[in-house]
Amino acid sequence: MMEPIRILLLRPDGEEPSPVDQSLGARLAAAYGADCAGILMEEASFRHGDLDDLARVFDPWRGKIAAVVGATGVPESTKLGELAQSAGMLCFVANNNPSVWRRRREVFHIGLPSGQTATAVAAHLRRRHCARIALIHDRTEFQQNVAANMEKALSAGGATVRRFGQLADGGIASLFDWQPQVVYVVFSSEAKALPIARQVRAGGITAPLLFGRSLLRESFLAALGAGAGECWFVDSFSRLASASPLIVEFFDKLRGAGVALPTTNHAFGWDGMSVCARALKAAGGEPSDAIAYLESAMPLVGVTGTCAFSADNHNGRAGAGPTILTRWHDDRFEDV
């Protein structure tokens, strides 16, 4: 009997929502996904943000696994890619930051590039005739990049954009006088986004609040409460329309695991594990052959859309990708 192909799921410890959700998605894909039949998933964790501990936890797996799927942030994913390259194993992460890939043949990304997402969101807002958009963004490198891409895409479509790296009382007054048609709160952290949303509403601004994919989760919706008014979210799948059988299976398995609201991060974990497993199975478990399989530009369909990797593109996304806007209003979802 052929030995199972072994894939390591590596994650930071703690309760940070994104890696927790990615890990659960990967775990459920390994247990139930059709692509993962014949795969043996191992799992290990390291101290959150500790790159030396990540390396220490990774090292005993050298020569024992064919691939690693990282539910990791950008610095951790960068380090994981370096380790995977040194061990000659396949590596999948969600992050598409260029600092992570560094043209390592072993590293592939399952995430959605900020520039493509911005173009898609701008198109949705144009369709809704939104011509004045305020961007309030975190000062992290990632969120400043998201805001810059968003401003570029909106301006290219003729919208007027105002950006705020922080929101003092004068900024609220300026926004109120300007009356934006949408206020995009460009934060990934619930703890940072929630006070901004409340500050905007307390300032008398009633325009829809738009939040990114990472905030569309149960805890944030509960924290927003009934007084949040009109709220939109960048999303990866319709919560109402008929879905593909693959997405139906994904939703069913997540809900079977007690997750009432499957998130994009769950989907990144599911797709990372599934695509990694599919490539290794096609290659008979050999990482180098799996890389050649992935770089062949073959369309690989997942719950977050289609990837077609090449030697020059280890993100594999084209066009707008699976980006829609979802409305949260009166405790129910609608398509925007």
C-alpha cells in the first residue's frame, strides 16, 4: 500500500482570528475535501510572532513531510518560505505580499492581491453610483497599501476620494460637511475598526460603512450591534445566491463544525490545503514535480475562485477574482 502524503499545518498559538480561521479551514479540508483523500495532515504550533520558535518547531519535520501549509502572517510566512526552500518542500500561504514569495519556487500564495480586490470593489461602487468615498485606514504597511490601491482604483473610475490615516475630531467634522456616499474603514483589527465605526456614527455620518473581508465574522457583527446603521463588507461569496457545489460543501463542513458564518480566512485555509494536496497527489508526492504541475498554468478551482500559477506568478489570480459586496442590515445578509 502506498504511504500517505504528509502535509504539515503550521500555525501560531493564541486566538488571533485570521490564523484560527485559516487553520480550521485547512483542517476540515484535510478531513473532508475530495482533493485531500490519501493525505495525512500533521499539525504543529509555534509562539505567535517568534520567528526563532517557528524555525525550531519546523526543523524536526525536515525529511518527514512533502509540504507545509502556513496559517501565518507576513513575517512568519516569509520565514516559513525560507525554511521550506531550504528543505526542498512545497509551501502554501495565504499572504500575497511580494516580500513573502521572493521568487522562491517552493512558495505559492492562495490569497487575493490587494490591487485586484481594489479594482473589483471600485467597480461595485461605481455600479452603485458612489462618487465620494472616504478611506480611513490603519497605519500598518499592509493597510496603507490597501488604501493606496483603493484610492488609485477609485480615482481611475472618476470618484473623489479623501484619505485619513487617523480620525481626529476635525476629520469627523470635515467628513460630515463633505457628506461621503461611502466610508471605507480599512482595518483588519476588530479592536481598531470598532471605535472608528462608532466615532463616524457619533459624528452624524449616516453613509454606508464598508469593511474588508477579514472583518466579516461573527464576533465583529455582534460587536457592531444594532446601532451601526448601513454596513457593507468586501466578501468572497454571495451569502444568498446559488453557490457552486464546492462552496456548498465548504459551507456545510464549516457549519457542521459549529461555524455559523464561514469566512474568507476559513476559505483560504481550505483552498491552501486542497490545492497543495492536489498538486502533490498529481506528482506522486514529489515536491519538485508538484511545483512543475502548479506552474503549468492549469486552472485550479477553489472556494475562493480560480488560480492558474506560472513560473512568473505564484499567486495565480487574474481579473477581479471572487470579490463582491455583502450588505449586513437588520441582522441579515443581502447582496449589494
